[in-house]
Amino acid sequence: MLEDSYGRRFHYLRLSITEACNFRCQYCLPDGYDGPPNSAFLQLEEIQTLISAFAQMGTSKVRITGGEPSLRRDFCDVIAHAAATPGIERVATTSHGARLFKDGLRWADAGLDQVNISIDSLDPNQFASITGQDKLQQILKGIDLAVEAGIKVKINTVLLQDFNANRLNRFLAWLKKTPVTLRFIELMETGDHHEFFARQHVSGEPIRRKLIEEGWQPLLREKNAGPAQEYYHPDYAGRIGLIMPYSKDFCKSCNRLRVAANGKLHLCLFSEQGLDIRPYLAQGDVQGVKQFITEALSDKSVSHFLQEGKTGATRNLAMLGG
């Protein structure tokens, strides 16, 4: 089992397979993507080596991220390999969801267990303003299809000051009958967006207090779960989670490692630099990958230090998939 010097165990791999995305979210790529093509990123054989190595070290969950992972033509092949790897119990992905209605059943057939979809507003005009795409209704149709297909669905919503009014009430009304988990995520500061962060950051704590006042109850956290504090209510089909990276002891429960699409290991979303493991991946050297990662973990820091304004090498969230 992978374990760092602070006793944290790592059951969860977040694997980015592309930095490309065709949305223009205000907090990530407001000017659009202008980076390397998918041919520059990890190839399927390298991905297979990587997942096999992590599985042999106790990883039980793989989340395939981007950019937008569905932009890769071999996306279903990546899902299928992860699902077929001994030791991997759950395969998830994070997507903007625009292709979910068209391709979701293919993803499920390949072995996808869970999908996280980014919806920052249920108001079509606000959604288009935030993302640069007028595709909310298409995405909601895809979510309905995924739920019917048995895929576990979570919705990611970034808290933004300009779009905060009435959002909670609209989402609560939707969750009455929609069996998904909605997670409110505090905006995180990145290298390209210092001024945007200063204008738009909103704490999730007032929402947490309001939920508790209205009878929402906390859920126990699974070993390979993400960092969200999740709540349920007997009157609602859906659940609500809060991801508050600026809260005290947020990093204490860290259980995931990240590999970027360029083949670099990141011990933290906001680490100063990635550690290049691609030479081992290119050679199909599972043992070399395992040894490299085990040794690298001794340098994992106790905190991301976001609260001190340190954003590391993360220019935008598309680089590592959040």
C-alpha cells in the first residue's frame, strides 16, 4: 500500500489523458485551449503500464480526467483497460458532459462506474456565460441517460460570487427528484487566475451551516472517496457535498495521487513541479514505475499551502483535471 511519511494512504489515482478542452470556463480556460495536441500526451500502452503499477500498489479507484477526456478517440479503450485491471474496483471520469447523451452508454459498456459532470448553474443563460457553451439542456439529457444506465452521477459546481444568488434554491429543487450527488466546490487559486480568484472566491461554510439547519445529515466517508463532506436528507432523492480546500485540516484526509497527461507524477494538485515517470512508461517498466512512486512519496508535503497563496506549478485546472 502506498503511504507517505504522514501516514496517509493512497487508494485513488487521478489520471489526466489530455489537457485539451472545448469549453471556455471563466475559472479555467476563459480564452480557450491553446496547447499541445492529444498526440503529445500519454499513449494507451503507457496508460496501461501506469494503471497496472498503481493497482499493484493498492490503488482501487481510477478517475480519468482532462481537460476533457472524451475528446480522445481512444477514451473507451482507456476506460476498458482500467476496468479490466486486477485490483481496480471503480473507474470514474470527470467531464463537461456535452458528449454524455451521445456516448454515455458506450462508456458504461466499457466499464465506467461513475461520472462527474461540471454544471455551474441550472440557469441556461448563466451556464452559457460561465462556460462559453449553450449546452445545458443537452448535458441534463445526458445525466438522465446515465442515471438510467446505472452510472453513478455526481455534479460539480464551482462557487462564484457573481453567480451565487438563488443557486442553492434552484439546485435544491432539482435534487428533490434527481438521484445525483451535487458538490459545491470552493474556487481554487491558480497561477493564471489570481485576480479572478480575488473577485470571485466564496466560502462554502455558509452553505454547510444552512444545510445542517435544514436537517441534512453527514454521510460516512469511504476509503477511496474524494475530499467532499457529503450530506443526505430523507426528503431528497439527491445528496449534497462540499469541497472546501481552504478549511482547516483539508489535506489530512488526502488519499489520491495525480499523473498529468504529459506523464508527470504530481504529489499534490498544487505541487511546485511534476516528476517525470514517462521514461518508465515508455519502456513498459511496471517495476520501475512502482519504485519511482514509492520513493517520491517521501517528499509529499503535509499541505497544499493554498491558504498561503501558493499555487505551485498549476496554471489552470485543465492541466491536471482538478
